[in-house]
Amino acid sequence: MTGNRRTRICSKRIALFGLFLLLSVSYFGCGVKGPPVPPRQPPVPMVTDLAYALADQAVMLTWRLPGTLFAEQAKNATFGVYRSRTAIGGSDCDGCPQVFEKVAAVPYFHTESNRFSIDVPLEPGYRHVFKVRLETDGGAGPDSSPVQVDQLPVMPFGGSETQ
């Protein structure tokens, strides 16, 4: 009987250890650890060297992208061109935020110089402020430094003279 009793005690210990091991693994090893985290993506780079050149009633904006994009970033990347307009001579609202609207989207493609450009028409009598940013499926990069272009109203030629 002592051998049989010893076997039962040993079997109980093994069963208790197995139960303890099963509960430990199920408590600590399974389940949701936290909210899902999206895969890490490199940050979207900032557009630099935004400049302009006037031509009649349009402005040619040029900018540069430092470095090249990763394959996933470049897949559907575009440059968003944004403009804010205010009437020249109108009342300036100190402290009012500028409202920008997207006026163009320039597709990204790899070039040796990484320089890009676009012509945007100007409306006479308005102060135009432009900014550009790179937009990818993973988000948008920071805004470029803005450039300001004042397009004076067109005056008719040969107006009457005052005497």
C-alpha cells in the first residue's frame, strides 16, 4: 500500500503542478496586451527652398525635397500647393489666422535634383501667400516656409488726365 499511496501523492503533485502551469500561462501569456500599434513609418520630410518668380498674371513656384523617399512613401506621394488670398488695401485683421486652400497637387517622382515646380495663376488686387507640403499615404509632412506675392490691380492704360 505504501507504493500505491506514494504513486497517488506523486500523481496529485504532478496534476497540481500542471494545473498551476496551465493557469500561469493562460493568465500571463495570452490575451490582448494593449491597443494595436501601426507599423513604424519614417517621417514625411519637409519641403525646403520654396521660391517664386513672377510671369504676367502667374507665379512659378519652385521647391526642393531633401533626399529621396522610401518606396512605400513614394508610391502615392504628391506635393500639396496651398494658397491664402487677402485683398490688397483691405482691412488687415491682426491676429486672425490665414485660411489656406489647396490649389494644386503635383505628383512626386524621383529626379536627380529633387527640384519641383508649378505655375499658379494670380488674381490682380490680392496678396497671395503660398506654402507647399509633401503628402503621402502615411500622412503629411510639415508645411514649407511661406512665400508672399502681391499682385497689384491692373490699371487701364490711357486713362483720362485731370486738369
